[in-house]
Amino acid sequence: MKKVEPRILSGFMELLPSDQILFNRMVDTIRTTYEEFGFLPLDTPTIELSEVLLAKAGGETEKQIYRFLKGDTDLSLRFDLTVPLARYVSAHYNDLVFPFKRYQISKVFRGERPQKGRFREFYQCDIDIIGNESLDFIYDAEIPTVIYHLFQKLNLGKFTIRINNRKVLNGFFKSLALEEKATDILRIIDKIEKIGEEAVSQELKELGVEEEAVTKILAFLKIEGTTEEKLEALKNLSEEETFQAGVQELEIVFRALKDFQVDENYYTLDLTIARGLDYYTGTVYETRLDDYPSLGSICSGGRYENLTEYYTDQHLPGIGISIGLTRLFSQLKEVGLISSLENSLSQVLIVPMDKENNGFVLEIANYLRENGIKTDVYYQEKGMKQKMKYADRLGIPYVLIIGENEVQEGKVAFKDLKTGNQELLTKEEVLKQLTK
């Protein structure tokens, strides 16, 4: 029989058990943190009707969709979690309680060219808060508060949540009579850290922005000082209505962050943060690791005016943020910021000396599991050397050896593989040793 090479597609990730354990622990930390702030779990279908999923899609996004026919039905794999959320909220509007706070940790799919840090299948960890007709701006401060607590728990070192407001940017461009080019300008200045000030200046001029306006834009982006000083400078910069509304929203957000007791060393007002997506209309965020700027934004998002405009006439503003976990995990592994230390989740391995003792063996295993101890049992008829090697390779710290003598005494031989110490214990004594 001709053998097929066991391989996966480029741009997809699968992990060895030790890395998967580490990945799952990160997911668990993210999930529990989201839930601590009242976010509810949601899991939308991986496959959606193309007509529904692609209602708003176009341009580069639509080119990246995995789309196929099943019979006469036009289907697509979800490319993010926001569009399915919009469809979900529209469909279940009468059943939901607003503000609707949801989280979703799921895989999405994009057929883009795979490269370093880019995947075709990857996990996103999203939170969104959806309002009905309105959504208080204090929620714009709750989102970075969640991220602050989350990244503290993940223990990835110093990070900074960079905050800006699209109204400030749009209003500023309007004051320069550049509102028709605002979207293109935003896309250019969003790249300033990647390509530098000179390249941004050149791209703005190629867009048709006059040199005087380019100078004002670059000066605006370089406003310095404390958060309070920056806000004061913005207040005096322009009286344009949209601009001033954005400044007021920023004031609310930064005041609330203090009330949320977020350490001010972990967030800043950064006027260069634009977020390229067109649907952001207010507060925007990007989070970066201070010691690893090459990783770029590890968590980003913002406020949008109407999540569901393609599905319903209901006005449902929202705010959300997303972590691309697959990309982040691979990058953190590469720079050595996280490492896999476990090959097994089991705390103890039970080694029966012969199958005649299986009744007592399983009694011990069931007792430990019922008391919260992750327990593995080695059933293979191998020599003691192979059984110990199994435990050692998986990093299981303790072994319970059960032979005829142990069964007669109603005890087990409890062996600590790190110290080599072995003693005869009852199951209650074993539990005490494993939980102390």
C-alpha cells in the first residue's frame, strides 16, 4: 500500500500535548477573566450562509473567504467573530437583555498568504458589549479594564493599552477640509510605527494632501505630555463639533479608568492609534508588550455605531476588543516569553502489578478522581522499568504501585519520583499527601 505523507496545510497550527496544555491554560485564564466581568459565553456556527456572512464584506476581506457550494447552498467559513455576532444579535434581539455582554473564543478562517505570525485558521478571543439605541461611555473604560486584569494574570511582562478616539481624528481632518479623505488618511497614519513618519508623510502627499496639512497632521500626532496635558492641548486645538465630542468621550474614559483602579502606567492616550477598519466610530484600542514592540498589537478593538445595520433597522451600538490567540501564542513561544513545562495533566499514575487486582486499583482511582485528583492508570502488561519510564516521560510526579501485598493490607505503595521515597499508605493518606 502506498503511504501518504502525514502533513497539514500551510497556515494551520497543531500542537504537541505540552504546548496544547499551555495553550489551554491561556484560554482558561481568558475565559474566567471575561466571566468575572459579567460576559456571557457564545458559540456561533463555523459555517454560515454566504448571503448572511458576506452582507458587509467586500474588497480584500471577500477574497480571503473560504467559500463553497454544498448542493445548491452557498456556504462560507466565518472569517471573524463580529459578523456572526451581528447576525446573532439581530436574530435573537427579543430574547436578549441589553446591554448584551458576550464573549466568544473560537476558530476563524481566512485564506490569506501564510507567513510568520499569520495563520489561515486561528483562535480569536472576543468580548463585545452591545447597547439598545445607546451605550454609556463608561463601557469604553470597562473594556480596557478587562484587558488590564487579563494581561496581569497572563504575566507577559509590562504592557501598554493605547487609547484614542476616531471622532477626534475625523473631526481634526474635517477642520482641515479633508473629511472626504479621512478614511484613507486613517489607514496611512495607522501604519506610522511600521513605516515611519517620513513614509507616512510621503503617502499622505501622494493621496493629495497639501504639504501644510501634512505638517499639521504630523504635529497633531506628536502631541506629548501626560494624559491630562494631551487632553488639555486637544481641547484648545479645534472647536470643530465632532472633534470636541471625541475629546469629551476620551475624558470620560480616562476618568473612569481611574475609578476602575487601573494602574495608569499600563494605559496611555496615543493619537497615532487609528484602527484601519471603517466601522470604528469612537474609542479605539491597541495593546502592546513594552519589551517586545516587534510583536505589534496583541489585542485591539473599539466602538462601532451600529453593529447590525445590514440585518435589522434596530440601532445597536457596541464596543469590543479581540485577541488573536493563535498568532499571539506562536509569537510568545518564539521570543521565549512562555514555555511548555507539562507533558501530562495527571498528578498521579497508578501501576497495577497484575490484572487480578483491577477491582482494588479502580477503587483507588475512582476515590482520587472523586476528590479532584487527576489520575492515570497504566494497564499495559509491561515491566516495572517501562512503567516508571512512562510516568517519567510524561512528568507525572507520583506513582501508586499496587501488588498482592498492597491489596491484602488495603494500602498502596506511594512513590515520589523526584525524591525516590516510597511508603505504604491508605487511600486517605494518599489524598492528604497529594492535596497538602
